[in-house]
Amino acid sequence: MRRLALAGCLLAVPLLLSRLVRRPDPLPALPRLMLWAWESPQDLRFVKPGDAGIAFLARTVWLHPDRAVSRPRLQPLRFNPGTRLMAVVRFESTGRGLPPAADVVREVLPALQLPGIGALQIDFDARRSERAWYAAFLRELGQAIPAGLPLTITALESWCDGDRWIADLPVADATPMLFRMGPGERVPTDFAEASCRSSIGVSTDEIPARVPRGRRVYFFHPGPWTREAYDAAVAQAWRWWR
């Protein structure tokens, strides 16, 4: 019995060590605080360059079995010159099949036309039947974007802690979404998947009681950002960084 217990402890050591090791920052050019700016009029000129970056919805792509259709951001986005930017592309799937990956890559690339884009983030919800397609698409997209531009994704909490299908995806970072979580999902002390251990995503109207500490924080805010909401996000991020 003691030998079995010892063996179990030895098997657990690599997993524990992997969770304790801090990953080098995969996005060193971006601030540690990022504001998601979704499809609403956003005036973020109260954000000083260097204090926070903006991950803005640049494009939405609808995936149909035979084609991909996209549209650019329709709402104005204002920010100070010099603010670090990340382009976010949201995918919507009908669930009835997916188009050729090359067609979708063509719909994504216009999101990078705004000067000053420092990274690209793909926001999607992948059914199990769609995962192989997304893996192939991300590989093809990574070859099509400018060299040196980081490719990142958002991730369900379950993808990062147990259901580890994203382990081999060619992305610099996967941001666990710690709000609007599904049944059975919870906020752990850390994540099993290494690509999920550099950042977290939270919402200003659903602050978790605890999160993995010391990470880049992406804040979502329902509707247009205000100075008050931004100041509260900054204060909360600093509490998690201490």
C-alpha cells in the first residue's frame, strides 16, 4: 500500500512542477492590462499609452458549409496615438459544416490592415466535431499573417484544464475566459495546459472571487467603456498582480 501511495506521489510531481513554472511572457510588446472593445461605440482616449492596450473587435466571420462571410467593425473606436492594439476576429458557426480553411483565412486578413496592430486574437466556440478544422485553420492562418505577429486565441476554461485539445495548436497564447462560464466549469488555482498560463479573461460585471495570479488580464465591459469602469479594472488588476 505504501509503495502504491509513493508511486502515486511520484507521478503527481511532474504535473505539480509544470503548474508552478511561470511561462515567459509570449506577448512582451503588449501591456499587462488589455481592454476588450467589442461592437459598440468606444472612446478610450482616457487610456494612456503604455498603461493598457486595446483588444478590439476588428472583424466578424460567419462560417457556412460552402462559404465564409465577414464584415468589418461597424462602430467607431477612438484611442490615443501610441496605444498598443490587438485585432480580434470573432467566428460564428452554423454548426452544419465548415468552409475551406483558405477561404476563411482570406476573410481574416483584412483585420490586420489598421496600422499598429501588435497581435491577432481569434475568438471562437469549437464543437468537438469542429476541432480538427480549427487546428488546420490556425496552422494555415499562422503561415499567412506577417512574420513575427503573435497569433492568439480565447479558450473555454475546460479547454485549459482537463479537455486539452488545444495543446498542439500553433498559438502564442490561449486566454481562459473566466466569465459566462458553462456548467461544470470553475476557476482553478492554475491550468494544466501551458498555453493557458500567461493570461486570463474576465468581465467587469462578473469579477471572480479568485484567479491565477500574476497574469496578463483582459477585461471585457458590457457596452462602451467609461473612465470609471476603466479605473475599477486597473485597481482590480493590481490586486491580482500583487
